[in-house]
Amino acid sequence: MSQWNIAAAQYRASHHCVNEHITHHLRFITAAARQQCNVVLFPELSLTGPALPDGRLPAPPDHQQLAPLLDAAKSADVSVIAGITVEERGQRQPGLAWFSPSQPNAILYPHGAGACLENRHGGLSIVDPHSDQPNIAPDAALFTRGMAVSETGWSATFSQLQRFAHRYAIAVLMANRDGGSALWDARGQLIVRADRGELLLTGRFVEQGWQGEIIPLR
């Protein structure tokens, strides 16, 4: 794998104003572009916010609302994976929105699982990390997982993702709403892990392997 720069945006989406979330996502994308990142990953439901008081998920935004993120992805030449609500057969569920510089529109996936990416702006495929035989493509270089796990669940989540990286020999990038975002290499070795707070966790793949850094959002 040639040099590759990736980032996890640690962002707590605590309200339901999509336009404000998009504005904040644009700040993270700008920060990632300054670090010459090729990919930036956001936590689960980062664009729509958490469940409503009645337990239902917020309504998904339309493509017009999402247009600024697609424009930013093209302008910065960075692939963006954000958390979103999607509707399938009348039911709302967590999903992924993929903004790629090579695609004319955002692509929505009605799955709350993870996704695998090829290098830089290659294809994206949805993967269920809980499956006994996850459908990881042979050319996949990175598994990404946007999450919303509280601190009490960090330990179990870290162990699960570390085992996944080691078992399938693939680097794993996790962006978590409540802190603890992390990067593991293809041997399951922890490269960098964040504490709490709003920040950008970056990983850089060079000849010697992965290197990581924590960058506060300014």
C-alpha cells in the first residue's frame, strides 16, 4: 500500500439540527484536508443526532441538504463517511453516507455496520463485523466503524475491533461519538487512541507502517 492518510472525526452530535451538523462536518473536513487526508470518518448518526425522546431516529436529510458535504469532498479531494438515518421499507435505521470525489451524489447505505475501503478513493463495501465470515474484499485496505459507545463500553469495543484487525489482517479505524476513537494496524496493534473531546485522530501509512497523531479541532 502506498502512502495513505486517514482521519477519524471525534464529534458528539447531541442535537437534531442537520444544517448545524453539516457546518461542523465541514470544519472537520477542512482540518483533515490540511493534514492531506484521503479519508475522514465520522461517528454513528453524526449528521442527524441521536434518537428522539420517543425512541425513534430523526428523519434523514435530503440530497440537497447534503450537497455542501459532497462539494467539500470534491474540493478537498477526500472521501467522507458520515453517520446518517436512512429509511428502508418505512423503517428508520442507522446508516452510512459516503461522499466520494469520484461520485456525482452521496451514496447512502441502510446499515449500521462497518465499511471497508480500498486505497484512497477506491470502492466502499458494507461489512458486518459480527459475522463469522464477513465479506471483506481481497483488495480492501481499511475497515472503518462509526460508533456511539459510552465510556463504560469502551473496553469491550476496543477488544472486539483489535481482534477483528488481527484476525482479518486489516487496519481498523474507529470514530466514536463519546471519545476513545482509535486506529489499529493489520496485526491488531494499537497505533493511536484518543481520550475525550472534539478532535481529529489521524493515521499515516508510510514505508515503516502506520503512524498516528491527535489533533484538537480549532
